[in-house]
Amino acid sequence: MIKEGIVTVLLTTSLGEIKIELNKELAPITTQNFVKYVESGFYDQTIFHRVIENFVIQGGGHNEDMSMKDRDLEPIQNEANNGLKNERGSIAMARTAEPHSASSQFFINLQNNFTLNHTSETSRGWGYAVFGKVSEGMDVVDKIAMTETGVFPPHTDVPVEPILILKASIVE
């Protein structure tokens, strides 16, 4: 659903549906980037490859065999200084240590993770850009969070049974 300042995305996962409202007003670059990945079908058949209880669930970059999915978009400008906070149910962009390296991977916060918020323009203070929140399906997010995880070298916190994002779509 596209209403003023909000784009709604539905993630249909192997454990249920998660509806996310993206804030295109406060995070226009990040929202546009995420929408491009959704519309291209990039997220379809990817997995939540990182699940850390009481922290985050992360997806948007790996196939079921844990291979990295090829991205076709350039990394984006970090918009973590937009006033949105890494609180329970918020969605933010994953990135490397480089502040402006976010591309396709995202995470959903399982609790208030205020240490991930923007504090300064230094590399350690840049934070992780929140660009929306779960509006329906936190029960599904919590179910994903409770899954058993293990090691898939070099990755840790990988669900033992893959949790698929079957389809990501814009809700009209």
C-alpha cells in the first residue's frame, strides 16, 4: 500500500507473513533502494541467514545454500541520522564497517538496540539506518528468532533449517 510517506511491503516467509511499513519521507534513499530490490524479485527465495536471539534477524543477501546472491545495485548513502531508532520491530540496513556500504541486506530488531543508532559522523558512530517498522507479523519475526542456529563456516548464527523469504512484494 502506498500512502503518504509510507510504502508497505509484504514478506511471505516459510514461517508466515511479515508486513513492513517503509518510511520514504525520513529514509528516502534507503526506501527507494529496498523497493527496487523488492520490485526486481531479488529477495524472492532468499533466506534469513543470521538469527541472533534477543538481537536481530537478518536476511536479503543469501540463497538457501548460503551462497551470496549477486547484487546489481551500488551501495547507498547511510541515512541513520534520520530520527528513526533501532527499536523492537524496526527494519534497518545491514552494512560492513564502512558506513556507506549498505546494499540489499537488512535486519529486523528483536528488541530495542539503541547501540545501533546514529551518534556521530565518525565510522563508529554512524549507526545503522532504520527505514521502517513491522506493522503486522511480529509473531512471525519472534518465531524466526526462536529457531535453532549453528555454524556454516565462516558464518555463525545460521538457522539449522533454512527460513525462506518466498516472496517480497509491494502491497497496493
